[in-house]
Amino acid sequence: MKELLAYCGTYCGACPVYWATREPDKTRQWRMREAIAKISSRRYAVDVTADDITGCDGCQSRGEQLFGGCRECPVRKCAEGKSLANCAPCPEYPCGDLLAQFAWDRTAEDRLEMLRCLAGRE
């Protein structure tokens, strides 16, 4: 799971973009990307097409496949800049960007809180 834990605590293995990236059937993969675009457009009130849904190997991947939203994420940029494996040990935990992430993914907060407890930070 370590490789699929985003800096913010989100579990990349539950992300539909990550699933679509792993779908070997190209026709099915395209249909998945169309569905993701439709849901994203509706949920986030943005204009997204299937072409916008790029491949992604997870937030902490070092390869070329990183979803655009993840590539531009301020939490990811901050944690990478501080050379952190995730935000749990950060002395500024929880920052405003992380709290915004928690607002739509409460399980991310739970994961980071567990890591903080295991490290004796809380």
C-alpha cells in the first residue's frame, strides 16, 4: 500500500483514473475514461473530456504517467519539496491545503492520523 498512498493520505488504488490506467483492454479503458470525464465534469463543474483523463501510476510514481490534477497538487508539491513520504510527519500538519483535501476525502485524514499515532506524534 505504501506505493499507492498519496502524500495527502488518499489511497491511489481506489482512484478510477488509476484503475483505467491498468485496464489492458483499450476499448474498455476508453469507456472508463469517458465515464470518469462525465462524472468529473458533473461533480466539479469543469469541462473534462476522455482525452483529459491521462494515465496515472499513483501520486508518488516517478514515471511519466501522473494524472494532471495530481501533477499540479499543492500538497504533493509541498511534501516532495520537504522530502516527506507523506504529510503525517510534517511539523505544519495539518496545513490549509491538506484540510481542503480532507474535506472531500475523510479516509485520507484517517490514514494520516493512523500514521501519526504509529509514529507517536499524536
